[in-house]
Amino acid sequence: MSVVDGRVEARRVSLFRNGRNQAVRIPRGFELPGDAALLYQDGDRLVLVPETAPVLRELLESWDDLDVDFPTIDDPPPAPEAIW
């Protein structure tokens, strides 16, 4: 189902067998992005949610800033070595 202008839109779909699994044909207009989804049961309903990879920027922006003063580390470059 989808909500359009405050009303629920539903379409009849076909169920079929694919080997030992039951499958559903998703009509155009209801297609999910990507190539994976999460399926869970909510009472007598099956809920299919697109599985999207998190965008790194969104993940970093969701983190709180750290209130930590990191110590200064003395890390000079190594001394040159004669290899010839």
C-alpha cells in the first residue's frame, strides 16, 4: 500500500511459486530501489522495506561531537638511512 494525498492506494498482486518459495510480483510503480529488501511480519501483514546502504556522510552527521581534548603526540619522522 502507499499513501497518495492522504488516501491509501492498493493494487492486487499475483502470488506464485519459485521452487520451494512463495513469491509476489511487484507491479510497476511499487518497485523498490536497489537489489535487497528486509521482510518482516507485523501481525497478519508482511512488510517489505528497501534495504539501502547507509551513506557515509549521513552516518558521520548523525554522530555527536566528542568533547575530548586529544593529547599532542610527539611523532617526528624517522631518521634517514643509507641503503646503498
